[in-house]
Amino acid sequence: MIGTVFRSEDVPAEDRFDHWRQVIGRTRASDVISAHSADFWAESRLLELGPVTVCPMSFLPTRYRRSSTMVRQSDPELYHLTLLVDGSLTLDHAGRTDTFRPRDLHLADSSRPYDLRPTDDRECRAFKGVGVDFPKVLLPLPPHQVRELLGRGLSGREGIGALLADFLLGLERQADSLQPSDAARLGTVVLDLVSAWFAQALEAEAALPQETRRRAMVERVQAFIRQNLHDPELTPPVIAAAHHISLSYLHRIFQQQTQETVAAWIRARRLEGARRDLADSSLRAMPIHAIAARWGIPRASDFTRAFRTAHGFSPKEYRLRELTEPERK
């Protein structure tokens, strides 16, 4: 497991809001104001991924205001990116005012004042989001171009924005199983996706380092594969065409980043999905060949052979072992 967890119920009621201010202040020094401070509720997990900090959080309506005085007193030189998952927030920043809804992202600069607040002051349900903080110097784009994105609503519903949003939400879901050794690599992935997304929005892809473009492309390809594992026609040529790259380039960058071929990576994901289904008691009535087809392997003989090679058991033997083991215990 990586990251530290904050739960307001673990703190005496009278101290909860002050503790929340301290949690936020670790990366986002600001005035924190809430009409619910006397009976506050919040949860968060702080994931330190190398120089990148990712913080999934839920909290009662709260206002976060960073003044010019605070900027002058201390500036960590960070970009603050926030994915809103639930609720509606309004941001005043860099001469813009915009409202954000679920699956929107917004970017703020710690070197500039900002005012982030609930859109509806009467709102009393919890907000949910994911904050991402990283040093400005690590973003491989000219600051004068990035300024064009400050305070703007950025959609996390399509393209690389959706890939980034899904990746951030996946980090929260998998946090308990992640290891400290994963942290630096995951931070690099977050930076690559942010960089590629911003560059696309600014039409500045040429400004990105070649390695950043390659890693971001591999992340896009892997997401595409996961979404289409059920399709038996999912092949390297299909994947290359979907991403407007040559087949040779796909093979080269994929093997450089994963040390696996595209076909081997697809096969491993399919077999892992089928393995989970075979061990799922709620699917015990589903025929094995139907499970195989569900994961894009229509030929039962191919599935049996590949599964035995990967796991040392036939699918039937594995299912029997997994579904009867609890009963023997």
C-alpha cells in the first residue's frame, strides 16, 4: 500500500476542520473556509508518486482561496490539476471565472491567486475529486502556452482527457495494492498523460520530448486494448490503424515500454480476465467456452491450451479448484 489516509471520523469532532486544513496545506496553501466547519466531514488519501502528488478526496462544501499575499509569502512553484468527480465548483483564476461539473478538470498555478468555491452556497452534500500537484518545471511545455489553460474547464470525457481521468480514478481504487516501488513509475505516467493532453489542447505536440510522446501513446494503446479485449478481431494492425500509427512503430514503442509484444500483452490481459471469471462463484453456471468468448477467445481449444500454459491447469481444473477450495476449508 502507498499513501497516507485521512478520515475525519478518526479525529475528535472539534479538531476535524483544522486537521483538514493541514491536509490541504501540504501541497495547496490556501485559506480554507466552510460553513460546515463545526461538524466537518472529509476523507482523503495522499499518494506521493515521486515528484507528483495525487490526492483523491471527498469533503463537505468548502472554499479554497489563495490570496496575492499568500503567493508572495510562499510559492512552491506547482501546477494544481483537479478532477471533479461529484458536485459543482466555480473557479476564479488568471482572469477567468468558470464552473466545473463531474468529469471536468481545471488547472491552477500556485504563483497566482485563485478562489475555488461551491457553485451553490446552499449545497450541503459531499464533493468528490482528485487533486494532482506537480512542479511546474517538470511540464515540458512553455509556461506562456500553459497559461492559456489556467482557469479553463477541461473535459475529462473524451480522448486523452478521459484516459487521464480514468487513470487517476484507477489509482484511488488500486491504492491498497500498490507498492512503494510502483510510485515513481506511476508518477511518470501521470506526467506523461498530463503533458500529452495539454499539448493536444494547445496544438503543441511537437514541443513534447519524443520519449514523453512514446510513453503517452503506449498508455493510450493499453487503454484501447483493455476496452476492446472482448473483440476477437483485436490485432496489432487494427490497433495501429485506430491510433494512426504504423504497425512497425506500434511494435517498437510497445516493446520498449513494456518489454512485451503487443500480442503477448493482449493474451495476458485476456487470460487474466478469464481467470477471474472462472474463480467467480456468481458465474459458476456460465460455460467455460462462453467465458473464453467473453474475453475475445472464440476457439475453446485455443483457450484451454493458452490457459494451461499460463497457469498450469486446464480452465476446468482451475475452476473446480477455486470454487471448491472454500468448501473444503
